[in-house]
Amino acid sequence: MKTRKLVLIIADVLLLAVCIIQLVLGARDTTKYFTLKDKPDSLEIVTPGETISLYKEGDEWFIGQKKYPASLSVVDSYIDAISNIRALDKVGSTSSDAVADRYELVDGKKTIVTAKLGDKVLRTIEIGKTAVSSSQCYATVDGGKDIYLLSGGINDTFDTSVAAARTTIVLNLEASDITNVTVTDCAAEKTWSVSRMGTGEDLAWNVSGDGAIEGYELDTGIAANWLNSFASLSTRDWYSENEVLEGTKAVSAKITCAFKDISVEFFAIPKKNEQDLQQYYGTCSETPYRFKVNESSVKQYLKTLEEMAK
């Protein structure tokens, strides 16, 4: 047999082998996808610990009857998780109580997620036991009894709570709309104000209060950065409404933004030991809920006129 003919035969055999392998692998691919086309406007997440009800009003999302503002990024992660589900394999059925218990798809252990658009149920998933890989879990989809091995970390996404779903934003203002800030250092009993009016070459600054002595010159760059910093305020956590808090008022501020006055107050929480770091809580006229605040935020509010001088 000629060499050229032998090479062609071997190439044909190898090509056939590749085709057979691909067919076998394709036949064994048990992956199934559950995809949503519509976006829900409400979600209910029932965990073993609590029920989280989220609903959309306009462009905003809220939580429960108390209407806590929800974190839009967290809500987006919930919607992404239920909109694109990848099931690697079918492993059993909840028709068998023993199998359902083995995969923790029973009351007291499972998490149930229901997504709706209006009154229409778009998706229901029941999440049970985490698999060997922490990014995989066992679940049922859309009311079916088949138990699937899901990938993509959907179990981590819905290992959540009301506290985790709440926004951390206290204030999110347009910095350019802030025209005046008045601050009172309660411990030092000092009050000062910085204001600005106009734009560009017509921008005018005014300072008053403790620290604005004769001959005082304001560094407008520092002052602008200071005023702009009042546009945003975030919290590490929110306090429950019935939590009893003790504290001494450390600073109060009035922010005038777009002709609206917003008040913010920070309180120093008594230390249990002198070695403890000072903790603060805050209140704001834009929310009825008290919140934890970092010491760095308190210090930023207490920037004095002396620190803003040329």
C-alpha cells in the first residue's frame, strides 16, 4: 500500500473517532436552561429564618409593609439569579419524602423564591442543600417535582435577609445643588456656615459663625470639596425601630439642597470600656430609621472654618 493512501486512511479513522467522541459527549450532556424573558416587579423570598417581600414602585424597590428602601444592586442580583438558571443534571424527585429530605427540600430547611409580574407568577424555585461545590445546590424549578443540580451560586444569592436587602444609602444628593451647610459642634458649642450662590465667574461664597474672624479668607477649593461631600452618606447597618439607643449629640448639620433643608445628627454612643473605639449612630430627616455611622463621617462633618482658610 502506498504511503499517501495509508495516510489518508489513518486520517479518516481519526476523524471518525473524533465524531464518535463528540456524539457520545453530546448525548451525555444533561444541562438544562431555565430562562425568563420578562422582568418581575415583585419577589418573595421565604427562608428558614424570615420572609422577605420586595416590590417595585416606579424605578424604586421596597421591602415589606414598613417600606424599607431596597438596594437596587441586591435586587438586580436576585433577578439575574432566577432569570438564567443552569441545571447540570436531574438527581431525583420530591415525590419521595426520603429523597426530598435528603436534599433538604422540606419545610424548615428549604428557601422558596417566587417572582411575579403583576399577578402573574413568572418563576418559583425551591432551594435545598448545597452540593459538594459551594457554588452548586439542589433545587426544584417552577413547581416541578424534579430535583436538579444547579450551578451559578444561586444558593449563596438567596442566603439573604431583610437587613442584607436594604439599601445602605442614607443621602444621595446632587452635589451641585447644595448651596449651604450649617454645622454645630455640640461638644465645643460652635456653629459655622458655608454657602455658595451662582456659577462660574458669578460664583459667590459666604462664611459665618465661629471661626470667621476679621481678615478670614476662604480657600474655595477646600470649601467646595467640603460642601460636595455632604451629597452622599451611607451606613454600615440600620437599627431596628424598637432598639433603645443612648447617646450624646456630637454634631448636627443643616444641608440646603435645591432649596430644601435636610437635617442630619450624629450621636456618640457611651463606651463600655475606655479602650473601645467610639461608635456613633445617626438620624436624618430623609429617613425615619436610625443608622450606624463611621467616625470618619463624623470628622468630615466637623471640618472647621480654620481648616478651610487660605
